[in-house]
Amino acid sequence: MPEKEVVNYEEGRPVFVMNETRTFPIRLSKIRIDDRFFNRYTKLVTKEIIPYQWKVLNDLEPEAEKSRCIANYRIAAGEEEGEFYGFVFQDSDLAKWLEAVAYSLSYEDNPELKKTADEAIALVERAQQKDGYLNTYFTVKEPGKQFTNLREGHELYCAGHMMEAAVAYYEVTGEDKLLKIMEKMADLIVKTFHEDKYKTAAPGHQEIEIGLVKMYRVTKKKEYLDMAKAFIDRRGTEPNYLVHEHEDPGWTDVFHNPDPFFPDYSQCDEPVRQQKTARGHAVREVYMLCAMADLAFYYRDEELFDACETLYDDIVNRQMYLTGGIGSSGLYERFTVDYDLPNDRNYSETCASIGLALFCRRMAEITGDTKYIETMETALYNTVLSGIGLDGKSFFYVNPMEVEPSHCLPHSSLQHVKSVRQKWFGCACCPPNIARTLASLGEYVCFTKENEVYLNLFLGCSFSVEFEGKKVDFTVETDMPYRGRTRIHVNNPENANGTLFLRIPSYAKKAELTDGENVVTLNPQKGYQKIEIKEKEHDLSLQFKMPAEYIYADPNVSANVGRVAVKKGPLVYCMEEADNGTGLSRFFVDTRISIVEDYDEDLFGGTMVITLAGEKLMPYEEEGSLYRTEMPRRKNAEARLIPYCLWGNRRTGEMLVWIRTNF
């Protein structure tokens, strides 16, 4: 836990202020990303992703599944006739889209886009009820029944996402219209959930806690922070509101689900401080952990912080895929048990990895420990990027480690696995979540606090900070993630004194750092190398070896016994049918033969390709019995691998991460 500060007491309870030892993400207006690897995604944010998603939300994209999100708001505002359409959480798609717009406006002036966003915000205001309530499902379909199904209703979830959008829009534009809208909703929530009827209530799907913390940060209304903490503290305690909610005569059945509710699905089977293993719906788990980390910081709650660390350890050491995917079960989008990590039927929802990255970012801000950055980086570079195509208009909801398209049949155990990215989804939480993540990428790249800057990710970028009240400019040029070469130029015209904390990744081998002609002795603490900035200029050069390596799973992961994967720096690699033909599962790699790396300038705009040597098991030459006594023949073969995040961008076909080996 970070260093504590003196605590004052008021009315028998502690009152806290922000601890200056915590770092915070750099403001997006202070950083510009220009990176050869990430440009293929970030350059699409305002050019393709945001405009495309706006068309979908308005049902103007003929190839995409209908959204009706904007129509629902118009109906709720009394401006259009019709029935509510879609899932109960459909409102959140607009919230995440608005958040993405806000982030994009911080670094790219776009009057037309801002006008569109302002019109959407005005529509949200018109859809809001006089008492501050905002939710189109209950306004249109179940009027007068608000907060009668917290387990499934998602009102608080949608409110949390719109609060995040409101804070982002206010911080970027300085305009508080959406913030005022959500203050009214937040005030209603605080009032309602301190009534006797709701004094033990908690949300079914965590997210409101994140929104309330952010609202507190900009409004300084402590009741918002206290409400977020109350929701966390109530979770899993007796009497368990979510377990018994349906017994209330006024309960509204939203999903008409014949299956009984099981508490660990919503992480409400025991109090959060007692939870030792990640369980239930993966997105709910990591959103909850985001709030727990923030609240542990604000309240100096060591027990809550310890729970964050315990659950992080369980996720990354026993329940996380090599790609940063979490939630292995296609049923209920959930964690299961330790080491249950199947490859072909795993779920690994894109939103879950986004939530994991957000949680790890918070933990890194609080602790200054790069182990969280490493996990964050893994999720961002692999599962999150896998979730979007290079066209910016196609998406994976599920991110498997192995795909044979012919096996992914409807009405089968693999029906959730898609071999081609989709134009949209009926449950469309992932596409706008990816949009807001890519639009806010700079917040992951570096953190700041007084006279200090922390460089976390190796991306080409430029940013400015203040040391001793004086502007200092940083320019980063890098060959990552394919080669371990990074150059950092520091322009410090007024000789301000400050400190750069430069991450030295765990995968960096034989790292060397120079400052001009001077060799810097590496002695990283928690993964950061401390560099004093005091001269007018610094020219830093970090170089390290980063060879592609074979990765072996813990033998307890039965799905990967006798298999290896390949990873180079933060990137996981995979075989694809486009390069290797069919029958990827019949290739056996010879791990005694060195991995060959070759940069292909023409593939995906430039990418490192990896070649492995081995053998391929061949089909029997004559059809016959399914099972035989003679062994199939083998022939020498090579396998060509590409970064996992890029798979599925050429043509439909097989994909494989974990490769068999018997050498």
C-alpha cells in the first residue's frame, strides 16, 4: 500500500484527500501519438470508428445489426413513436461513444463531430425525467418501475457509463451540460439508495461505482464517493439484496430467464474483502476491481487494497490467457476455476480485457509497480486489438486461441466463436468500448505527478509536462514492439528539475541506457529506472534484446500440455490458414530449431513475421476407418506466424496460438 497521510476525523468517520504519492494519467491534450504500430488503429478513431459507430447507433448502416439506441432516446423524450428495442443496457452504447468522442476532441479539433455530440447530449437531456432519472428501457417499456430489478435491470450500469462520458466531456471541452445531467441522476441515486428499502442494495452489474468516483473527482461532492463505497461494502453481505430481490411483489422480470440466479455470477456470494478468487461474469469482476482500487486509495482502506492484490494474483497466475484474455466460459461470460483455459471454446470477451487494463492502470498509478503495466500492456496489445479489424468497422466480441471455422456451428457449444469479425452485435458493448479505449490510449502511455513523469508503454509520441512550473517537452521514437530500440529527446529550456521514471520491461534482455554520451547504470525499482532531468536537453537511448521466445504453460493447464506458444515482447503470435493452409492443429514445432524473425514491409503495413520449423501430420492417403492402428505419416514443414492481434484481417480461415510439439 502506498505511503499513508494524516487522517482527520469528522463525525466519527475519516475524511480523506488525494494522496500526492499517486500518479495520474497524462491529460490527452498534452500528448500526441504517432506510432507506426498503433497508427493503424488510432488514425481510424475519428476517420472511421467514431463515424461508423454513430451511423450504427442511428440504424444507418445496412450491413450492421440494428441498434435503435438513438431511437430509444427519442422515444423516451417523446419525440418518436415506437417500442423500446434491444437489450436493457442499450443506453450504454451511446455513453461509451460520447466518451470516445470527448477523448478524440482533446487532440483533434472536429467542429462537426462536436456538434453531433452536443446534439446527442441535448437528446439525452430531453429523455431525462424531471427527478433526474435516466434510462430509456424503464422510461419506455416499464414506466414507473425504476430500480425494481437491480440484478438484471442495468440502470446503474448505464448511469455509470454516462457519468464516465460526462466527466470526459467536461474535462476536455469545459462544457458541463452532460455533467449537470448526470449530477441530477447521481443525486437521485444517492437519495434513493439511502432509503430503508434500498439500504442493503447493490448493483447487479458493477460500473456505477467507477462513474461515481469520477463524478466525485470533478464535482468534489463527497456523497458520490461515499455512495460508490457503500455499493462495494454492501456487496455479498447479509441480508443479500440481489439474492432476495425477486421475492419483492414489485419486482420486474426483465430477462424472463428460467435458470436460477447464482450469486457468484455477480460477485455477491460473499463480501468483496473476503473474496480470494476471481469468479462470475468477467467484465463485472474487473469493473468492480477498478472501483475497489480507487476506493482503497481514497479511503486508505488497506483491507480493500489487499483484496485487489489477491484477486489480481489469482487472475494473472491462474485464470488469464497468454493474450490477456479473461473469462474462459462461453456460458455466462465467466471465470470458472483455476487453470481451466480451453483454447477453441474460450470466451475472453473484449470488454473484459479492457476492464482488466483499466484495473491494472489504477493499480500501477497507486503502487508505482510495473507488474501491473505488464499485464495492462499484454491485454492492450493482444486481446483488445484483436477485437477490432484494420478497417475500423468490424469487431470480435469473443477472442479464442484456436479457430476452425467449420466447427463454429449455430446451436453448438462453439456458436459463440466467430471466425470473421462482425459489423455489430445485438449486445454491442464491445465496439464502443474499443473506441473509447483507442481514443484514450495516451492515458495508458504515461502517468504524471508533481515534477515526475512515468513512461509506461513504448509508443512513438510527444508529450509535455511541467517540472517546477516550467514546460518540459518529451519526444519518443521507437522501433517497438518489433525491436527493442527507443530514443527519448527531452527539451528543458529553463533547466527545470524533475524526474523521468522509465519502464524497463521484464522481457528486455541486456538492456543498455545512455544519456547523451553517458552510460546510465540500470537499477530499476519496481520496474522503473529513475532518471534525473535537469539539463536543457537530454538525449536518452534505451536498447535491449527482445527475441521471440517459446512460451510454455503451467502443466496444470491441461489444454496446453505438449504445446508451446510464441511471444515477442508484448506480442503473442499465431498461425493462420492464410499463411499455412488448413490443418494447423497437425503441425508439430521442433523447439530445438531456432525461431526465425523477418520484418515484412508489405504485410499489414509492416509487421514482424516469425517462422518455425517442424513436421506436419498428414491425412491418410485413402479414406477408411476413423480409427486405425498405423500411425499417420509426417513430413517436414514450416509454420509462418503473425501477431495475434492481426489475425482475421485477410480471409476467413483457421487460427492457432498454442502449437503442438513432441520434441
